[in-house]
Amino acid sequence: MKRSILPAHLVIRADAEEKNGIGHVMRCLALFEAWQDAKGRATLVGKVQFRTLRERLRSAHLWPVELKSETGSAQDATETATVARERAASWIVLDGYHFTSAYQRILKQAGFRILLIDDTGGRDHHYADIVLNQNTYASQDLYPNREPYTQLLLGSRYVLLRKEFIIQRHAERHKLTDSASRLLVTFGGGEQTSMIGKTIRAVRNIDGLETVIMIPEGKASMTSLPRTSKARFRVEAALAKMAEMIAWADVAISGAGSTTWELAYMGLPSIVVVLAENQSRIAESLQSKGIALNLGWHSSVRVSDMANAILQITSTPQLREKMRERGRLLVDGQGARRAVAFLRKFD
């Protein structure tokens, strides 16, 4: 008799909390979808604060296990290793800024392969087998101190996109028109309240602009829509239909985080705002490549700056067409598959 071989198992260590948003878990979900296509299974270890997200993970068969230890501590690493051992995991995937050199070393000493999904470098040393940085500015210079075995997957070839975006792009967006009339506003887990307020003030006097504001779970009260306005507003749940809303929109205003790669792939012209220090280089690279307009650091953005940027991008079809083409060239949607193929080589 042939011995049955169980599908390879990933243990993914990532968190989704109010302070850091859901981006880390969502791009791990993209990686899992590609892993699942390769007949693999996975478990998510972490703190998932949002009920809707927990339900989505379960429906995708990415089973969440609640972490009891302090985030990023040695106990956290030991607890993660225990879950990985129980499931005979092929890999542990780490996505978060708190997975230090010491954390990686504990997992390596426990005998596990590690994929670290990273944005910044900035650690004393890297013990991970693979470091994946999907940002356009990623280079070997960010990782000078690493083990001889550590391999780097760098740049937009490895952007991790969920299947929902692939499906929506294949369905194709409506064609560009001379004047854009649909605006999508999404600021993720960053400085949402102040930036949404500024955006509403910037938009309310623009005649005929239909504006959809994406709001995280439990944050509906943070948005006070104007009673009188030349523009029309509505609020949608951010997690439920992001790909659908990107396909609907003509233009987006977004934080300069991982959402920008979704916008680029879908060919949606965008205005970006820097909500955290690690987003500065993303915003700068998007502007330099002609993919987005960068308004800079959120607290320095004036309502008039935002209104002018909206008017510029909505009234200039040539600019939107250029942004659309360059975004689609930058992100081809195959990053998660490439990463999984690289992982499977080790097996």
C-alpha cells in the first residue's frame, strides 16, 4: 500500500488589530490562496480583532488560532513554534514589524523554515530562509546582515494580491471617460478620522462627484456626512467588497500602504497620503513612476491641496490613462504564485 501524503501546511503568524489595521493578514490571505491552489493547508496564529475578518478567514479555510502571549515576545515565538509542530508545518510565515531578529532565531533553533514578509529592513540580523519585500524600493541594501542561506524576493514581481482582484480585473473595468465622476476613499488602519474629514471637505463642493468612503469594522460612527453637498456620499464596509469598489471607481484617494498595489493592479488612478513612516518611500516611488499623485504626510495635507489634486486627476483623462497603464505594468497579479512556487522548491 502507498502511504498517504498530507498536503503541506503553512503556519502564518500575523495580527489584525485596530492599531495596525488588517493589511498584514490580508496579504497573508493572498499567499494562502495561492498555497491552497497548490493543494496546501494553513493555520493563522495571531490576534484577529475584527469579527468580519475572522469569519472570512474561516470561510476560506484559513483557520485562526488566538495567540495568548505578548505580541513579539519570546513566549509568542515559542507558542507559534508549538502550533507549527502540532501541524507538522512546512513553513512559518511572519508578517509584522514586531518579528525581531531574536524572534526569528527562536523559530530557526526550533527547526522551522521561515518566510518573513517585510517592508522596511531595519532588523539587526535576518535568520529567515526567505525575506519577501514587495515594494518597488526593495533592494539587497535593506538586508546587509543576513544568514548565508537567506534568499531575497524583492520588488513588485512579488506583490501579494488576493483572488478577488484577479477576478475583477479579468471582468474588466468600464472604459475611461473624459470626466471622472466616481471617487473611492480608503485609508485602511491609519489616520482615518482626520483624513476622511479633510476628504469630505475637499469633495463637498465638487459638483456631481459620487464618493464612496470605505470604513473598517466598528468605525461607522467616525464618519459624519454633510447634510448639503454638491457631491454625493455613501459609506461601505472596507472588508466586504474592496475589489468590487475599486472596479467601480474612476479615481481613488488612499493611504500609501499595501492598498496602493491593489489600485495599481486594477489600473485605478490614485491620490495617496502618507499615514505612517514606512509609507513614505511607497508614495514617493508611485509618484516617480507616474502611477499616483503624492500629497505627502497626512497632518500636512491641506483641504485645498486635496481638492486641487482631485480636480486635476478627474478632469484630465490623459493623466488617468497614463496612471492606469503604468500601474498595470508594475503589478501583474502573479506575485503570490511566484512566492508559493519558490517555497515549494524547498519541498
